Amino acid sequence: NDSILSRLSKRNIMKKIIVAFIRFYREKLSRLKGKPCCKYYPTCSEYALTCFETHGFFRALGLSVLRILKCNPWSMGGVDYVPGTEDYERFKKENDKKIGYHPKKEFNQNENSCY
């Protein structure tokens, strides 16, 4: 039991460190870019914070890394909620019925794109 508690507390500490880094990035470093330039909604940093608030350490880390990897000059961007959240389920339910619907096509990336 002690080793399980020890591992859980280590994960919790790592989670807090990563969340603190993301908040530091959002408050200090992100402003250096000037204008907002994220092609996804929610932004990658907001997405990562939501991941760490709703999922365990490894799942949140994996989802966050995948999202950052998706944010590249060749992606269309768009709406991309964290799986397992109310926003994700609501958005999926509202848009599953539309044939051929692709949320990223409706997102205006020209105003929000860094590229």
C-alpha cells in the first residue's frame, strides 16, 4: 500500500508541476507572441489544462502531446474538445447527425492562424 500511495503522490506532484508550467506559459510567455494565433478551439494550453483537470496523469499527458503534434502548418485547425468532457459529448451529439460534417471546415482559421 505504501508504494501505491507513493506512486499516486508522485503522479499528483508531476501533474501539479505540469499545470503550473502551462499556467506560467499562458500568463507570461504566450503574450510575447503578440496576437492570438491558435488555429484550434480551445487553444492548446486550455486543452492541456482541461486534460489534466479531467483525466489521470498519463492519459492527460498523452492527449496533450497529441494535440500539440496536431497543431502544425498542414492542419486545418478547428474545434477539438477534450474527450470525456461535457463539451466533447455535447459537440459530438450535435454534429454526429450531419452527413459529411467536418467541424474544422467551418472554423475560420484565417483570423486565428499563425501561419
